[in-house]
Amino acid sequence: MPLPNPPAAEPNTGLPSAAQMEEDFAMAAESSSEEEEDIVMAEAGEVQGVVKDTRPAAEPLAVQTVKDEDMGVEIKQETRVEIKQEAKPEVKLEDLFAGMDSDDEDFITVVKEEPIDTKDTSIEILRIYYQRFFPWRYMFQWLNHSPVPTNDFKHREFSLWLHNDAVMRYQSYTTSDLLRKDVLRLMPRRIEIGPVYTADPRDRKTFRNSTAFVPMAKELCFDIDLTDYDDIRTCCDKANICNKCWKFTTMAIKVLDTALRDDFGYNHILWVYSGRRGVHAWVCDKKARALNDHQRKALASYFEVVTGKQGGKRVNIRRPLHPHLSRSIDILKDHFQEDVLETQDPWQTTEKADALLQQIPSLQLREALRKKWESSPGRASVSKWADIDALAQTDASAGLDPKDLLDAKQDIVLEHTYPRLDIAVSQKLNHLLKSPFVIHPGTGRVCVPIDRNDLDGFDPLDVPTLQGLVEEIDAWTETDGATAALAAVEMSEGGGARSSQDVKHMQDWEKTSLKPYIEHFRSFVTALMKDEREATVKREREEDDDVEIKVESIDF
Amino acid sequence: MNRIDIKKRNVDHRKKQFAGPAYKETQYPHRLNFYATPPTADITLEQFEQWAINRLRVLAELEACSFRNKTPAETALHMKPLLDKYLPLDATSSNSSELHLQRQRDHYSHFILRLAFASTEDLRRRFARVETMLFRLRFQTDDSRERAAFVSGLNLDWEPVSDAEKRELAPQLATTIGFGYGKRAQQVLDEDWCKVDWTRVPDLVEARKVYVKAGKAYVPGREQQSMVLNAYTKRLAQALELTARALPRLDEDDRLAPILDHLSKNFVAPDASYTGSGAAIEGAEITARNMDNLSQHFPMCMTHLHRSLRRDAHLKHFGRLQYTLFLKGIGLNLEECLVFWRSGFSKITDDTFNKEYRYNVRHVYGDVGGDSNRRSGGYSPYSCQKILTEHAPGPGDAHGCPYRHFSLENLTTLLRASGVGDRAVLQGVKEDKDSQKFHMACNRVFEHLHKTEMKRAKEEGVMTAAQLETIVHPNEYFKRSYLLKNMDGGKSQKEKGDVKMEG
């Protein structure tokens, strides 16, 4: 840890004023609380090299500012030097003033509140998470689509939700390191990702005409929230979820994923658990990112089937069924039988059964069913569903067009299984969405990506939590790692020399249950970057023959 | 070869500096035109102006049709005589000797109006909208074979779907043209499918009216019209944007600029008589003092503003704006207008009035403000369209269109207070309001209030049928009402007593 240079403060001359002295005392008081933080920092620094990397860069700035602020206070010289030594993470102070300049209206916070209460253990744990587990590198590559920082990243809006409930919008960073540094400084409890703008979001106020600063690109996003399923969920409601109702999400993902791939030809779709009761989809294909609001709205509406008021008939679709819907029904059929009829038993109560009857097209059939169900209370939904067909065969429903009944049944299946989207998220280019790998503040769960090939294996109640990760890393020992690494070496055909390096550079997340999720994310990002690069290369090749140099510069 | 190619060609400027560009005579193989290439041949200044005015007449009428919520069929019927008169365009098959001239006029007038209407965002949008309406009208009336030839010549980047692919996708495609369960392969094969990026037809995708596969939408022939129209609107909007940028470099100060300026002004207010002082009605005493009396000729929107002003001795911003412009439109001059507002705002001091309101009134009249404001004489009176669509009134506001922005109860109260008690009329107004035909409601009330005079006017032939057409401007309402009620001085004086304002 580099110490600040005491002589650097010497040029300070002049008379101390009472106010300035007070300020100094305040700072001294602050520094004492900072001490604890230091210790944690130091520990962290020992465990991981990465932490050290950022320190030196930040340090001189901090010194500079402290000096500037205290210009003319000589009496306090000693104290101040002490502050500087202790206040290694004092980066805050400097950035704090920088922040005040640029974000006066979007970022409303009281200066005195700014130094985070270091006694708050939850924030300390969060700091460890951001320092040691958060996959900065892959996040950067994911948003940047290339190893070298491009405008895709530089002009991207980040929005940070601080602990004092302030939201800093329009933050942007030229490199992944700066983003990391800012996050560690502010310790946001939530990071949201916005669109790529035509210019750097931080400069947005310098543009006079409104067309110079407009959102240009963003992943196409979808949001599925289980609260929207409350009228057909019998196991949980509101923010609660269990494995039973999680199935609704699973089938929604299947339908959406298939349609986005087959119908719209998108390939890079990242599904992310939102931490509590839903999932987000990030469609990252270049073509999807470039969609305008009109097209986004059209696409979102394409997936809007369960509309209408709650309580009434909620599915109104044209016949013949659009190919997308008939395929969706094929996908959903089995889920309807198992996950809805058997597991949820949606028509258990008389009211719910009545609502179902309302959708049966024939009056006679409806009455016959009602009579039958009234005579056997507690009849399971599976049987009720079967009753519809059984009774339709009898003469109770003479004159009923079998096609009408089929249509009605299809509507019912769709109502109970088809994805229910929060459409606002998908419609607007400039809608912000919570970043993957953020910790959900309510549950402490990490917003991990979901592998679409193992949807049924995903258990939302079993994803890594912040607390769990810290415990895991504490429990991890060198020997475990060595064994694991050794195993890895045996598995791969890599040489021995490389393997020893690997052991040294083993990332913290690799030592925890976060590993499969980050690996999944990494492979997703790699595939995306590969596609992106090929597209670029192809374009270059079309433009001129001088491709080689370009390719090299991208592919270092 | 067109102008763009000429510019792009790499010529040695020393050799070519004074060489005139060699333009090829423009050919018009199709009746319809996407107006991709600007005209290059010479025309006289008279032609320049006349052709543009003729087209403008058609466009203004088209816009009026949309204001009146006419159905496409009604519009087509209404426009036919006008189109035949001002902008005839015969099919290629007609073998008319006028064919080339007609198409040339169409071509030139379009580009002249582009110049005239490229200057502001508002004008550009309106121009693009009405031009699209005109295009749609012509597209629909075009001979189907010629239309197909035109569309194929557009090079819209459509990929036709091969028969093999049609057959393969028949079950899916069938559903989008209404054949579901039977999978009627023949219909699918007969239909003219084309394949485009789905992003080109978001509306069709949104409504699930097309089959989408791997990012391509399969559009059946009948939906292709909307795609052509979209393409037309989009290209026109882009072209207008470019024109707007080129406009300042148009070195045409005294020859074309006045004509263009004049044209665009006419378009701002479709009825030319409301752009300036020319609106004043001869013999009418348009003064601040006489306003209470004149207000009997006001349409409901202005009546309501007038009463609110008298009741509260105040009006909020948009109310003042709408009312001031109307008063300006009926010929109240600035001095009188200031007197009117000063006396209207009776509860405030002179000082407050001068500080807070005086400037706005003067600005509206073009007495103060930026160069362009003063040169153009301030703002134009609001048309019904503007009142209907812009700045919907909030609580405490008195502006807007009562037929649109009032609840039915309030509207009925207002109408009764203005002497409209007839049940049939009120019922008619209710129906018009329900079907969003606010103009119809307003005109219905007008006809009711002036039925005897209108009858007489028709009998005596004082006013032509054109003068008794649907009103789409509050000032037109006033003018017509005033003229009708004052066909001969004495009689109208008596009637004034009947519908006296309470203020």
C-alpha cells in the first residue's frame, strides 16, 4: 500500500480559520471510522491481487484533494497526514465533489450522508462481493461486444441505486475498471443498465438540440414477473415463490426462447433470474439491439396473448391460430397437464370452477358440468378438465360445434400457461433493467443467468446468496483448490507449467457455487463476441480488401 | 442520368467548370411516382406557381377531409372532381395525349411544394401526411396491372417467395390469410407472397397478421399496399429533411422565395383569408367595446372562453392564446385587443397587466419577439384541427373544443345556455361526439342557429354552396355567422336581442 508523501502537504500556508478547523476535525472523526474499513481492505488485498491494482491509481488523487480542500491549514498538518494515511479509501471525497458537479439534478444526496457507515456489515459483505465475485470482465465484454472499449460501452448508461435511496442516472464509464471503481466507491445496492446513447451520457446536458443525445441501441429485454400470475397461482402470491409456481416461468422461457430464435432469428438470448420472483431476458443480437421503439412495441405485442381484465375472458385471439400460437400450445400442452392441472389444481374452489365454466361455449354443456361438479365437491382439476371432453361427447351438448369447444380449450390452456410479460420493459429503448449478477436486496440472492438447456434443473430457491458466498469463500482452503485444480489439469490436456499458473490465478468466484453461473455467462459472452467480430470482419471485407490489419487490431 | 450522378461524377473542374449539366428528359412510365428524382427541365415562373397552387388546393382539401373524419370511400368520392380539375392523372392505358404533361405537372408540383414546406418540422410532417394520403388515394384507384408494374419497379428490396417455399410453408402461411384447419394449399400458392425483414412491417407483426420465420415476415399480396405506403412516407420524410438542410443555400431570394413563402403560408391556415388583416369583415364594428355583442357569432369554443373571461375576469395561458388569436383573426387590431384584455382582466392592476400579459398579446400579433415572428406578423389563428389535437385543457382551463373536451353534461349545459334547446340537435351533437366527429357537431349547431338565414341565403343565392361548406376554422364560423345574420342590417339587429350573451 503506497503511503502519501508527507512533504506534498508543505506548500500549504496561510491562516487557519475557525470554519476550516472545524472541517478538519470532522475529517479526523471520519477517518477513525475509516480505519476499520482499512483492515478489511488490507485483508482483501492480501487474498487478491486485483484489489491492489486499483489502489495506486486512486491514491494520488485522494491526496491531492485533501490538500486542496485544506488549503491554508497549517496547524493541523500532523493530523492531516494521519488522515491521509488512514484514509486510503478516501477516494470518496474527491469523487464526491466531482459527482456534485456533474449530477446536480439527477443525483440528489446530502454530502454528510455520503461516507458509508462502515459498521454496517451488509455493506461490507456487499463490498467483498463487488470486489471478489462480481464478473466485471465478462460484464464489460458483454456490453462492449469487443475486448477494446468501444462506444457500445462508453456511451452506455448505468444507473446506480445507492443505499440512501438516491438513484444516480446517466452514469457512464470509459473502461470496465472505472465502472468497478465507481461501484466500489458508491456501493450501490442495485445497478441498472440502460441504452447506448449517441453520445456520452455524462455530456448529455451539453447538447443543445434534442436529437444529438438520443438512445441508439439496447438489448431487447423481456420481464416475466410471477405476480402477474397471481390469479392462476394457488401455491403462493405476491412476492413469494416456490418451485411449483416457478414452473410458470420455466414454460414462459421455453415459449419465448423458441419464438425469439425460430420466428425472429435471434441467437444470443440471456435469461437472468431477477433475484426474487421473475426472470429477465436480454436479447443481445446486434439486430435486436438496433430495434427502434416502434419495432420493440410490435415485437412485445406479438407476445401479448393474455390480455383483458382479470376475472373476464383473458385470451382473445383470432382463428385460425397464428403459427406462433399453435407452436406455443404444442410446447405448453404438457406443462398445462402436469404443472397446472396437477400441481396447481386451479379450479379447486367453486368460484374458480365457475370462472372456467364461463368459458365453455355451450349452455347445456356448462350446466351438465356444473351439476356433475356440484355432486362431487373437491374434484381435482385434472378430472374437471377431462370431464369437459367426456361430457362433450354425450348428447348433453348437442349442437355444439367441436371447433368452438377446441377453441375455448385452447384459450384456457393459453390463459394458464402462456407467458405474461411486463410489456413496458420491452417497449422502450431507454428502459433501464437491473444488471445480471446484482444482489437482490430483499432476498440476498445473486441475479444469476439461467441456462436455457437446463431450465428444469434451475431452482430459484437454491441460487447463491451474498451471505452464502462469503461463507463459501471462508470455508475454501488452498488444498481444496489444489485438488480441484489438479483434477482440472487431469481433465484438460494442458501442460503442467500452465496448470500451476492456473492455480495461482484462480478467481475467487471459481471457489464458490457461483462458478457454473459465471462460466455460463462467460461462454455466452464469448459466443456473442465471436459473432460480433465475424460480422465486423465480414463488413470490412466487403468494404475493402485491407482486412488483415483491422482484424488484428480487434483480435489482439 | 439524374442530378445526383452528375455531382458524384469525378470531373476535372478546370475542364468542366462552365459546362452546363446535360439532363435527360424525364420519362414517366408509370402513373404513380415515388418522386425519387427531382425535375430538371425548365418551366416558366407562372407554371411554377400555378402548378403548385393547384396541387396545394388538392392537398388542403384532402386534409380537410381527414379533419372531418371522412371515411376513405367518402374522401375518394369527394376528391374525385377536385382531382380531375386540378391534378388529373390518367392511366397509361388511356392513351391520353395529355399523359406526359399531366405527369410532368404532378412531378414538378410535388417538388415545388417540397421546397415550400420543408422549412419547419411541423410543415414537413403535415406535408408528408397529406402527400401520403394523396398517394394512397391514387394507389388505390390505379389499374391493378399498372400498379404491379409500378411496385416492381420500385426496387423495395422484397424477396418473392418461391413456389417450393410456399408449398413447404403452406400450413403456416394459410393461417395468416384465413385458412386454418383445412390447410388449403391452393390459396397459398395463388397468393403473391413476399419476404421482408420483419422490422419493415412491425404493424403486421404486432397484430400477428403475418407469418414470421427467422426474422423474415411473409407478407401476403393484399398487405403489400401498407408496405408501399410506409416506404413512400419514409422516403418522403427523409427527402424533406434533406431539402430542409439545403434550403438555406437556395440562392433564390427574389424570384422563387416569395412564391414559396406565399405557398407555405397558405398551407399553415388552409383558408387563406385568416392569415392577416384581410379577415376583417367590411362594415363590422370590430372593437373591444363591441365584443360582448359580437360574441353571439362565436363558435362554442370561443363563446366559452368569452364567458369564462367575463365570469372570472381571467383566463389561463392557453385560453388567452387561443382567444387572442381568434380575435386577431376576426380583425381586432392590436390596440383594441390590448384594451379588450385590459378591461377583461378587471381585477388586476395596470402594473400587473403590463408586466405579465401585455407582452404575450403583442407577441401574438407579431409586434415584439424575434425577427421571424415580427416578419410573419405573429401567429396564425388556431384551426379546429389544432384546437382539437394540441394542448388538451386541464383543470381550470377554458380553451379547447367543447365538443371534444367537455363532458356531455357540461356541453349540453353550454349549448342550452347558447340557445340550442332543440332535442333533435342535442341528440345529434351527442352522436357526433360519440363518434368523434366534433366538426359535425359544431356545424350541426351552426346550422341550427342559422337555419332561417341559411335558407334565405340559398334561396336568394347570396352565398354559393362552397361558402356554406363544413366549417373547419373558428374564424370561418364567426365570419359566416356574421354575414348570415347581417344579410340586411335591420333584421339582424332584432335577432341580436334574442341570443344576447349573459355577460
